[in-house]
Amino acid sequence: MNLTMDNSHFIAPTLRRPVRRWQAGFSLVEMVVALAVVGIIAGVAVPAYQSLRARMNLSGATNTLMSHLKQARHLAVSESRSVAVAIDSGSYTFDPYGSKKRVVDMNSFGGTIALSTTGSLTGGVTFSSRGTVKAGSITLSDGTRCRKLTLNVIGRVYEATPPSPCP
């Protein structure tokens, strides 16, 4: 067997990379299309997020007021004294004459939330030492939506209706 040693079958390695027809990256058209899609998604998402945030602010204010009313009733029964929650249009004061006085501003919930009372609750709620109260309701409104808390004569606080547009 005779092997020849010619270099015709040997290809010398090169240090250069092979030339490609395409380069990595984005074209201007692809970038414009991507920005248009992002713009459309943002145009739909931002108003929906603002509406969600307004609903959550009203819900947080409602839940906080409801828990303070329940706490006032519990405090009245446990300490055998009257406990009041004074209500203004933009804030309320928990136990204004007692040692646990706390003022809650409705603007702290991220929006302009107004409070209004109906029935015999004008000016606020006073729980007796037995936990009873005059019946009525408190409406929280952010201008577009309302939530209504109802108090019955035995002092139970509950949300009367699901959130709805204001009348």
C-alpha cells in the first residue's frame, strides 16, 4: 500500500469566521411593529388599571370603616360604656371621647371618598354598653361608585348591596 503525501486533500484552517448573509438584530420595521403592539396594549391596560385602583380604594375604605364599627361595638360591650364613631363628610373619628381616639381621613385611601349617613345616624354612630345602636346606613362614594353599610338595631354592621353606580 502506497500512500502519497500530497497536500491536495488538506484544507488549511483559517482564523476568520465564515461570512454570513444575515446579521443578528432587529430591522426598523420590526421595531416599529413591536412598539405599536406595546402602545395598543398600554392604551387598553392603563384605563383598566385606573378603574381597578379606584374600586380597590373604595373597597379598602369600606372595609376599614366596617372593621372600626365592629371594633367600636365590641369595645362598648367589653368595657360596658358607650362608644361613638363620629362621621364627617371626608373623615370619621373612632371613639372621640375615649382613650382610643383615632381619626381616619378618607383621602388617605388614594382618592376623594365622601361619607354620608341616613336614618338616625346623622353625625355618627353611638353603640350602647349592650352593643345596640340606632338603625341606619352609611354610604361611601368616590363620585362614580357607591358602597353602603347598614347597621341594624342590635349593632350588626354589614354591606347592604354589592358595589354599584351612585344614584
